[in-house]
Amino acid sequence: MKAGRRTGGQADGGGDGGDRRGARGAPFVYPKPDAPNPLHGVPVEFVGSFPDPRVRIDPPLPEIALIGRSNVGKSTLLNALVGRPGLARVSGSPGKTTLLNFYRLPALYLVDLPGYGFARASKSDRAGYRKLITGYLQTRERLAGIVWLLDIRHDPSKEDREMHELLIESHRPVLAVFTKTDKLSRSAAATRERELAERLGLHPEQVTSTSSRFGLGIPELASSVIAAVGGENS
Ligand code: GDP
């Protein structure tokens, strides 16, 4: 858990010569230890679902996108982040959506990108998905950061590694969030976090761990989201 730890400034990739494999960009920050969730209970409005990554959304505001493999816990995390259990649908039948879901908070949009890694996806489904995501990553002028979800229990899949490449190529700020830490003991989760960060070539400041079920790491993630959009409160 990274509660209370603050990253060392907003370096453009960390200034370590660019040889680490993490997606580049200013890392998210964890401004305050043990603070309450600053996004809990803020007004949230579902704007809509859009197939076109270039869709114009008014008013223009910074965007934070959430992405991850199907069933990683993305809907649950989004709901936990804003303290609204029923906001994003928790999946019963994954694999249907190829739409970008926009949620308006007062000073930012949370963008729920479709999950990847469906066993039954066809080749053309995969190509369409890739086009949607690369289109989104490349064209959104107000995209302030990507929250990339990975299940702490599993090694990165082929699709996770492909997503990692897309994120690296996008040069967008990325925070990798390991989900479902309640499935492991505290010490096993800490070890896994380190292992996964190393395996993915991510700086320790670019990773954090959460349990949406128990609210662990959620306030820190909310603070990171606010910091990533320039510190304006929600
Ligand atoms: P999505 O497909 O990525 O949107 O994943 P969902 O949010 O629908 O979650 C998939 C499954 O994981 C559901 O059964 C959730 O209840 C479960 N889940 C999500 N977050 C957590 C968590 O933090 N802990 C545990 N134990 N289960 C979780």
C-alpha cells in the first residue's frame, strides 16, 4: 500500500534515461496519508456511451480513463471511487460492450473503457477493439491519465502485455492498479505488488493496490486522480 507516499515531483518519465519499460509521463501522486476519499459522494452524472473515440463531449474537461481485462473489477472500482455502488454495472455477461462510457464529475470525466481479453472474441473483434483504444489514446486532447487495472493474483496475460505496449506507445501518464488484494494476505499482496511492478517494468510510484470490496487503497487512488487532473477538487 502506498498510503502517504508521495512521488518525487512531476518528472517526464522519471529522468532515468528512459530505459524503464513503464508507460511514460508524469506519475500519479499519493498526496495524503489516511485521508478520506475526496471523490466520495461528489455529484456524478452518466453522460453516455460512445463508439467513436473522437467524440466531442461538452464541456471539455480533463479525462481519466479506466482500462483492464474483463472481470478485473473495473466497474466495482469505479463505483467505489465515487461511492456509488450502482453507477457502473458490475458485469454479469462480459464481452458485449465496445463503447466508451463517460461519467461527469464536477471537474473531470471518468471514462470507462471497454474491458479486453474475452475468450470468445473474434479476430475482427480484437482488431476493432485495438482501433478503438488506440484511437482514444492518441486523440483525446484532455486525457490526463490512464488507470490500468490488473488482478493482483494473476500474471499479466498476453492481452495485458499487448495493452502495456499500447500504453507505452501512447506516452500518457499511467497508474497501474492491482485489484482484489483482499484475496491475498497483506504480506502476499505487498510481495505481489513488487513482483508485478518489476515484471511490467513499472516504477513503484506508478503502481498501487486496491480492494474495492474493503475500500483499501480507494482514497489514495481518488487523490491520485485529482492530482492527475491538476489538483482541482473533483
Ligand atoms: P469488470 O468486468 O472489470 O467491470 O469487473 P466487475 O467490477 O464486474 O467485477 C468482476 C467480479 O469481481 C465481480 O464478481 C466482483 O464482485 C468481483 N470483484 C470486484 N472487485 C473486487 C474486490 O476488490 N475484491 C473481491 N474479492 N472481488 C471483487
